[in-house]
Amino acid sequence: MKSLKKLLLLSAIALTSLQLNAQRIRVTEGKVPDFSNEKSVNTEFTYENIGVGKFDKEADYIKTKTDEYNAKEPGRGDAWAKKWIDDREYRFQPKFDELFSKYSDLTIDKNAKFTIIFHTTFIEPGFNIGITRKNAFINGEALIVETANKSKVIARLSVDKAPGNAYWGNDFDTGERLSETYATAGKALGKFIKK
């Protein structure tokens, strides 16, 4: 019985901390267009000038981690660095699109009237070493533009602290944690645009 009480208490604390660190979406410029007559939207992703963890520049983070892993096992850091970049196309963007589509009721189509350009501005990769953990999150900016004229920004939205953690804490892989941040951002943005 004591174990059950402890589990319930820990669950309540975890839910409270998740709510305190919940993401925020707000319009910082323009007005979100009415998507009620649209069946689809295009999405694009950019990753320039990203801060990562305690590093102001992503390049510094990648170099540090690559050197650290290569020192432990030659070639491991190079493989990690390649995966860090490849995960964007193969894991993060599909997760974002999947959840965005589900919650906005819009399909992803490069020929849609509007394009959402999601620019990641900050990544907290977090960690999970079993006995302790730090959740991942991302900050970003979503620009809604006309697909035919992408220089025309209709609305600019900030996406702050999109959290990422897998169910049951099974997120030992950085890519898995970050995939979930993009899924969360896609879900929240989809809901925001639909309302």
C-alpha cells in the first residue's frame, strides 16, 4: 500500500512539473489565416543559428560531442555527428508533420496555398542515464507564408519549450527525445491553427 501511495505522489509531482514547463505558442506578428477552407498545408524546416544546451552555436556543440565520443571510441563521434544532422529529415520532420496533420486536419502537400516554415532556434537535448534525467525541449518560430511567395510573411508564431520525453522514460537515445519534441510542437501548432 505504501508503494502505491508513493507511486501516486510521484505521478502527481511529475504531472505538475510537466504543466509548469508546458510549451507556449503565441502570435508575435501578423494574423493566422483562416484554414477552415484549406485541405492541406506545406511544411518546411530550417536549422540556422541554433543554440544547443549550454552552447550558443550548434557547431560548437557538435564539435565537442564528436571529439568526446571519438576519444572514447574512434569513429563513434563522426557517426554521432552524422546522425545528429540526419535525424532532422528522417525522424524530427516526419514526427512534426504526422502530429500536425492529425491535430489540424490538414494534409501535408508542397502545392498547398500556405507554407509553414518551422525554424528551430534552440535545442535542449536533455539526457536519461537511468537514475537521473533531464527532459529535452525545443524553441522555435513558425512562419506562415504564401507558398507562391514565401517572402510574404502572413503570421509569425513563437513556439517555446516544446517538451520531449518518451513514455515510461524509455528515451535513452537523444534522437528519440528530440523526435518527441518535434511531435509535441507539431501537435500544439496543429491545435493552435485549427481553433
